[in-house]
Amino acid sequence: MSYGRASSDEVLAPGIVLALANKMGLSISPEEAETLTALLMNQLAAVDSFDAFNLQDIVPTPIFRLEASDD
Amino acid sequence: MTELTDLSLSEASDLLGAGEISSLELVEANLRAIDKTEPVVQAYAKVLADEARAAAKRADAEIAAGDRRGPLHGIPIGIKDNIYTKGIVTESGSQVMAGFLPDHDATCVANLKQAGAVIIGKLRCHEFALGSNEPPTRSPWNLDCYPGGSSIGSGAAVTSRSSFGALGTDTGGSIRVPSSINNLVGMKASFGRVSIYGVVPVAWSLDHVGPMTRKVRDNALLLAGMAGPDPKDPTSAKQPVPDFCAALEAGVAGLRIGVERDYFFYDGLQDEIRASVEAVIAEYQQLGAEIIEISLPELEITQDALFTIVLAECSTYHRKLIRQHSEKYDPASRVMLQLGQLVPANHYLAAQQARSLYRTAINNAFCEQRLDAMLWPTMPIATAPLDQIFEFRADGYPETPVSSMCHHTFNANLAGLPALSVPCGITSDGLPFGFQLTGRAFDEAMIYRIAYAYEREHDWHRRKAEVIEDL
């Protein structure tokens, strides 16, 4: 969750985000690009928290069918 | 306000079954409550007065003929507006879906109709249940505070006595958060327990539908009426629906309840809530349960994992829509969906790996410690003033209220385990809050049993907001 994390736009310029978004067909203004850039910088940092654990050998299973647990 | 609306769902059901009241009387009582409360509360996207009256008359005729289908027959229920209702406008709180008339019911609605429930109206939600924009709905508990979302109308309607129960949806806490804020019982059942066919998706791998009610027994009855396998939903579990009330009064003697403190009882937990939930834990101990202290360090990655998954999955659902109807989205929703388009695929998969890690960890804790349930506060704060939910908390804790409010709920969606919010207090400012029970997969009956053991010793479920008392 990135609502509470401090943001930074030092790494990624809003112009790059604007160009990328427009290339993807998203209609955003330069002002919205500023907001989106700050949010994106937060979001891109989110996965850093996962590094505290070893995930390398875990197979991701996005859509799963839950089963009852057995002891 | 008529006394009929002070009945809980199960009390009304008992009287209906005994022939002492009619379904039409219940509907008329709800409609009078709607007339009185809606100018203030604004819980309903659409009130179905004529349809509800007609359905109630049919229910009364069937019951009179000796054909009572079960405890929900003739009971008025509200449906969150992101859940399809055949021939009834379903807009999911968005201009993008303005005027949309589904040609079929969501399976959970079809199941409720089959059980004889009466649909009283469609309830407001945040746009596409994303929790980003601000609907006009207010909680009668405090009109200036955030009323809880995204099942915002569901919480407000049930606490306002304008519906005997409501359906909400929960991708990260959207049933449990408004339940806690509105002094209600709210269940996010096991992933797959209730079909999500016909529910506008937020994130397919995290979405749940569930009941919001005033009492535990009400909740168990409503869940039973909507649950069950569904071949139309690939995430639906092939699990039979048990009688969730069968062991409700069995007590907690000998049960093992896990408590994790590093994450759930952190410094951001408000003192009044901490004290009340500690009292709940002590009470369970007095009632004969064994409290087991557990450690789950993997909880620290649950918020980032869930938010990454939500962004990627919801923006996939909206990929075409947002290009065609960008201007129809609320700006707050639009930026979130645009952000989701930019999440790298490997970040989404890393979040799914983190989710698998957490699922394994919590399931191991249940098995290794032989736990029947885990217990923690539903939220670390009661709620916050509407104009401050995206600012840092007024008490100085370096977290926004909106982030705090889902701090304790995301984990259950990641694990897919059942989680129930139960009222357990009201702050000195008059704001309700609850505690949360998480159970083993498909063991909703156990957490209902544990919840009921607490509820029957208290009267939180009888408390009513002063605004409603005054109407």
C-alpha cells in the first residue's frame, strides 16, 4: 500500500510518464502526469518490501481455487 | 420510527415464521425508514419500492400456503450496486455504467431470491468499489466522518434500519471496514464460498461477496442464503454449504485462538481500541478459550502485495473502458486505473509470490498451533473526518487514515480465509469499532460460533446512532 509512503519524482520525469501513457492510449494531461509520476514512483518501490523474504522459488498462482485445510 | 425496524434479521424471520408479522409489513417499515433517513444518510442508489411490495406479497402468500422456503423468505435485503440485478439498473457507482440493465442476476442474488428474500434496493458504493472517490453517503454515527467503504451504502442502510441486511463486496476490507464503522457484523467468507459471477470485478483473485447485518445469527443466515458452488464462476469452490448456525451456542471452552501482536497491535493502534480488544481477548480466556501468542512476520508484506495485485487486475478489467470513457470516470478512480496500467508484469507476479508466501505462513500457523481462529482489531482507528482521510493522522502517527483503515484487513483477502468483523465498542467520541476473527478455510461456522459467544454477553448490536433515534 503506497498511500503513506513518501514520494519522489527525482528518478522518473513526468514527461516520460506522459509520453508512455499517451503511447498506451491513455488520455492524461501534463498536470495529471505529475500526480501519476509521484504515485508510480511509490508503487514501483512497493516490491522492495518483498526483498525481506526469499520469494525466488515460489510459483505465483494468481487465480486459485481454495481448498479446505488439513492438519 | 416503527418498532419493526428495530428487529434484527433473525428476530424478524422468527416472527414471520410464526405468522405474527408479514413480509409486507417489514417492507413497509423499511420504506418508512428510507423516507426518514435517506435525506441524511443517502445509502440507496435506487429504492425498489414497488418491486419489493410485489415480492413481499408473493412471499406472504407462499408462507400462508405452508410453503415457507427458509429463514430468509420474506426478509428485505439491500444489494450493493456493483452486483448485477436482472432488469434493475446496476451502475457500480459510476457514470461509465449509467443506465446499465443486466439481463441476469448475479448468482448470489439469484440464490437469495430462490431463498425467498425480498430485494429492497440497490446500495451506493465507491465508483467500481475502488474506494477512491467520495459518494454522498454518510454514516448516522457521525455525519462528518468517513462512513466506510467501498460497501458504503450497505453499512449505512443496515445501521439506519432501512434494510434488515445487505450484501457488500470485499477486495481488501470493503465489507469489514464499513461494518466496523457502522457497528455491524460483516463477513468476508472464504474465497470461493460465494460466487462472484455477476459482480463487477475489482480484482478477480481477491474479490469476495458477503453479508452485513446487525447480529451474528443474522449474518450466518444471510451467508447461507447466498453461498454455494457455481459452475459459472471459475473461482467458486466445490464446498457444500453447512448450517452455519448449528454450533452457534456451543461456546468457546477448549478452543484455541491465536493472537499476533507485532503487526496488529502496533503503535498505530488507538488506545481505546487496543484496550477494548484486549478486554475481548481476556473475556474469551475467561469463557474457556486458550489464547495462543503467534508470530507472523510475513504480514509486513501484505499491504504492498495486495495493492500491487489490485492495481494490476483492476486496470486490466478497465483497460478498454478507460480508453473509451476516460472522461466519465471520477478523477480519483481514473488516476488509480492509469497507475495500474503502468505496473510492470514482474511486479504483479512478485506480489503474487508474496501472497503465496503469506498464505503458506498463515495456514502453517493454523495447523502447527492447532488454532480454531485468530483475533485482532478490525481496524486500528475507528474512522476519521472525511476531509482528512488522505492526510497524515491527526494523532501524529505517520500514516494516513485510509492506509490505517485497511492495515488489518488486506491479509485475509490475500490468504482467502474467512474473516468476520464483530462490534466490540464505541469510542468516547461516539464512534463504533469492532474486532476481527479469521478462521480456517471454509470454517465460517467456527468464527460465527466464537463471535456469538462474545455477542450474547454484550449489547453493542442494540446500540443505535443518535441521528436515527431523533428521526
